[in-house]
Amino acid sequence: MALQNEDKLEVGYSSLQPKPKKWVLLMLRLLAFFATAAATVVMGLNKETKTLVVATVGTTLIKATLTAKFQHTPAFVFFVIANGLASIHNLVMIMGDSFGQKLDYKGLRLAMIAILDMMTVALISGGASAAAFMAELGKNGNSHARWNSICDKYKTFCDHGGGALIASFAGLILMLIISVMSIIKLLIKPKPDSTIVVP
Amino acid sequence: MIKPKRLLSLLLRFIAFGTTLAAVILMATSHEKGTFFAVSYEAKYTDTPAFKYFVIANAIVTVYGFLVLFLPPGSPIWRLVLALDLVFIMLLISSISAAMAIAQVGKNGNPRAAWLPVCGQVAKFLQPSNRSFSCWFHCTDNLHYSAALLYLQSP
């Protein structure tokens, strides 16, 4: 009788415990997915065309069309790819959490989730950082290298790029919190007489 | 004696500390002068905020790596070290990424923005005796060093 009670207590403890955390994690992942997807889309569609009058021949004006696209800068290409991969990662994790609870690989499910989360955090941080410094260069120029700023000419391009960067940084902070939560999940092993209290 | 697992961990952390220290020193002391059509250039790491960020980030991680080397094995602070490892990995990756982005522009230029490549540009022109400043080449070395240490931070 006592043993059965203890078993019930164990099951109750371990099944009750992750539930509030599970919803929080899912919500965070959803938010992070939206943030990184928004960053990818906004930067991916970032394009501005300007026509300048280059010369006047007689009465006809010769115009030059210049475009600013995100593909011109490798840092922005990396930014788009990194955020795209992060969105895919978040999507896969959301699917896995909602529909694939039974999927496991030799008991390493939590470890794999934690490792993948960490790798995604690193990826987003790299992409956001490179794009941030390229954007700063485009906005302020660099007098030492005689590089002029381009943001006064391509204002919409810079604005959209800035918006994508903000979204990506928000996604980065969310991913960091998610990663920390995944690692904490890994460290806590539910025991019946455990003295570790989960906050 | 020291357990082999602890010894390996110490060794990895020492290598990590060494590489970040090397990155900081190389970037901070690379400093080159050149003249280009009677205008003298001096290239230092303080020219670009990206390189300043790189130096500061690597300096922080060097200090952290140094302190962690002396942490006794049974101490409860290792849980904090686990969390801080993650934070510093992120900081390092972001600093490498930023410096590499700017170095790439410095090396290849960006013709659409009328940004001339800074490394080696003078060699193309007809100045006979001038050699352009090549400090931006140093950063690729630094970056390789720092990248190696990321994988070493996890144990």
C-alpha cells in the first residue's frame, strides 16, 4: 500500500512538474520563431531602386538606375541565411514539442534539444552581429578608409534593414532564454526524494 | 593525482585562454602606416568599432578563461561557469562575425557603394615604393584563433 502510494506520488510529481514550464517554453519558441521569420523576410525583401540623372546630352537626360539589395553585402546574406535556419529550427522544435512527444533517440532527446538550441543561438548571434556592424558602417561611413555612408542615399533600405536587425536581436534574446531553459531541463533529474526544487 | 578528465578540461581551457590572449595582442598591436598619393594613412584597430568590439570581447573572455583555470573542482560555482560558458561563446562568435564582416569589405571593397578595398589597394596604382597597410589581414589570423576556442569551451 505504501509502495503504491509512493509510486503514485512519483508519477504525480514528474507529470505535474513540466506542465506549466512546457507552455512557457512553447510560447517562447513561438515568439522566437515569429521574430526570426520576420527578420528573414524583411531583410530578404529589402531592396531599393534609385534613378539618378548622370549627364545631360542636349535635351535628353541620361539616367542611371542604381539598386541596393541585400545580396550585395555578404554580411546581410549571412544574416538572412542564419535567421532562416533559426526559424526552421524553431518550427521543427515546436512541431516536435506538440506532436512528437514520444520521439526519442536512445534517451538523448533532451540533450539533443539543448545542443541544437545552443548552436542556433550561436548562429543567430553571429548573423545579427555581422549585419549590425555592416549597418553601422553603412550609416556612419568610415573616415579612415574613405568609405562614405550610404544611408543618406538609400533611406528606405537602411530603415528596413534596421527593423530586421531589431527583430533578429529580439529573437536572439528569446532564443537565449529558451536555450537556458533547455539546459536546466537537462540538469534536473526528477527523483522521489530529491531536494532540488524547480523554480 | 589529478584525474585525467580534469586534466583534459584544464588543458582545453588553457588553450582557449591562450588563443583569446593571442587574438587580443595581435589585433591591438597591428598597426601599419602607408602613404597613398601623399596622404598618409595609419591603420589601427581603433578605426572601426567592429575591431574595437573584437578586442574588448576577446579581452573579457581572456580574463574569464584565466579565472576559471584556478577554480577548484568541487566548488558549486561550476554551475555558474556552465551558464557563463554559453554567454561567452555567444559573445565570441558575435565578435568574430563582426570583425570578419568588416575585414571582408576592407579586403574586397564594395563597388556598388563606392567603397574601395583597403588592403593592398595601393599596389595596383603606379606608386613605385609604397606598400599599403595590410593590418586587415591580421584579423583573419585572429579569427581562426578565436574560432578554435569556441569548441573548447563546452566541457
